[in-house]
Amino acid sequence: ADENLRLIRSSLPEAVEP
């Protein structure tokens, strides 16, 4: 079930820093 997490995280902005 790590594949789904990886896909979701890849789509989400993890590093949103200026």
C-alpha cells in the first residue's frame, strides 16, 4: 500500500518553502 502513498505524496507539494 506504499505505492498509493508515494503517488499521493508525489502529487502533493511537500516542500512549499520560499
